[in-house]
Amino acid sequence: MQPRKSAFSECPAARALECVGEWWSILILRDAFQGFTRFDEFRQSLGIAPNILSRRLAHLTEAGMFERRLYSEKPPRHEYVLTAKGRDFFPVVVALFAWGNTHLAPKGEALLLADRKTERPVDPIMVDAGSKARITSTNVVLIPGPRASRGMLKRLASIKALRPTAYSLEE
């Protein structure tokens, strides 16, 4: 018997967290965006136990974030190359950097995001591709998509009914 589909399993945030929502996975991806591809590079950079790194790389490869490629036959060695799906995770890492620098760096930033060519610091924001308007909790809302189940429709309707102002999270 198949498990019943829940509104939780339809949530894109929940599915994303299931794919990469683990400390080491996000740090591995962070390092991959800086050009790391080899097991030893990740291990040295992160100070991670080899067995944990092996599991996380296998999971990220199975999830389609990396492609595993043989780069040496004797001895057999593989590198982990970001796929299009993996590269599309970059804005999430950028958002974590920006949020961490804003809220978790009381003595100042230890790392900054910068333009690759000029090294000019950049201040990322999320905008709507169509209107170029900044996306905030006061101007966006979750609505059901075309494939929303009855459970998801019911969940969204109950949120709106119970908390009409839930769509405006800023004070």
C-alpha cells in the first residue's frame, strides 16, 4: 500500500529540506560552489569524518545534485561535479550567507559575497523575475498550485480562515 500523500509532502520547502536540509550537505554544496570536486578537498575543508562525507556525497549524488565522475583509474578516484539541479541551489546558499551576516555576525562579517571580477562586495536581495519588485513577507503569499491536493487546498484555506493576517509577517 502506498503512503497517503500529505499536504506536507507537497510543500516545496519540505521537499527541499529532505534533499539538502542537513548541515553537512549544505556545507558540501557551499564548497562545491567554490570549485571543490574531490573527496579529499571536501574532507580537508570541512574537517568531516570520511564515513559521514561518503554518506552525504552519495545522498547528494542520488538526489541529483552531483554527478560522480571517474578521474583516476589506478587507484579508482571519483570527483563530484555539480549538476544543473545542484547549480540551481546557489541562490539558497547566497541567501544563507546574507541572512547569517545580517543576523548572526555581531562583531562583523567574516566572509562577504563579492563580484567575481572586481571583488566589489554585493548585497543580494530576492526579486520577482517579472516585476523586479523585492520579495518580502508583506507582498507575497502562498497559493495553491495547479497540482495541489485536496489536503493542501484545505490546509491553505484553514490558514487563511484562522489567521487572515498570516500573510503579513512583518511587524
